Amino acid sequence: MVTVYLKMRFFTFKDAPHLPPNTSVVSGSEAEWANGGITLTAEKFFNDDGKALDGKPLRMFIPTSKIDHAVTE
């Protein structure tokens, strides 16, 4: 399990988000660091206050430039 803390929230369209609006922290599994970022299966999403957001699991790439830090468990 890895938790990724972002420098800034993800950009999404409010009418058709592919992940919860205001997501600034992502927790997931199957993480692989390579090619300038991390690819993971995001399973949990949180806002700036640490409040859990509703979202479906999503395989995604997060570029290193977007990441503040990450914690592995």
C-alpha cells in the first residue's frame, strides 16, 4: 500500500469527473515507480482536510512533478 500526497489537487471536470473532485491524497496498491512518476491502482481518495472522498478504483499514473511525498506501508 502506498499513500501519495500531492503538491496540488488533481484537475477534474465537475460534470464528469474521472476521480473525485478536490482529491489531494491517493492511497493504492500495485505501485510501480518508473519513467518520471508512479503508476498505481488508486483505491482511496482524500481531500486537503483528510476527509475520505467517494471514488471507484482507478489505475493511474502520477508524474513526479505532481508529488509532494509518498508513504509506503
